[in-house]
Amino acid sequence: QGKLVESGGDLVQPGGSLRLSCAASGFPFSTYAASWYRQAPGQERAFIARISYSGYSRDYADSVKGRFTISRDNGKNTVYLQMNSLKREDTAVYYCSASQYWGQGTQVTVSS
């Protein structure tokens, strides 16, 4: 049974940075693209970023382009989301996804 576990969420001030991690287990993670999504209170889950299985191809939502960077380490079965220049509107629960699996989410709160 596959599993994804996110970590790294925290309370951060506007303009700050965070790096989220998502550790995969129980399935061949290196053969799947991986994605990050987020869900703010009262809103639907929204796509943030996607990285191909090899890491060579990356896509971003317009709202985070230039501020967030997705990366992966297939040797560690982990996908990362580096978030810079954080804004209050980035506050949400962040989820990773690969194959048919989803993590449980990690809370990011941007507030002064």
C-alpha cells in the first residue's frame, strides 16, 4: 500500500520562506510524476506545481510562478516545495500527490 507523508508546514511571516517535504513509500515513486496542491479555508483544492518522474519537466500555477520551486530526490523518494516570498493568501493546507495517492496535508500559515 502506497503512502505519502508531508512535513514542513509552519507559521511564517509575510515575505518569509518555507520548504515542504513529501516522503513516499510502498510504490515505485520514481516512475510517477508528483504534484503539490493546496486548500484554503472555504475553497476547493487547487493545483500548485507538478514535476515529471525524471524531474526535468515542471509546471506551476500562475499564482506561485517565480516564488515556489518544486523538486524531487528519487533516491530519497521525496518531493519538495520551496516557497519563497510568502503572502497571506498562501495560507492553506498543502497536499502532495503521486500515482493515486495523497498525503494527509501540512498546514502553512502566513501571518504577522
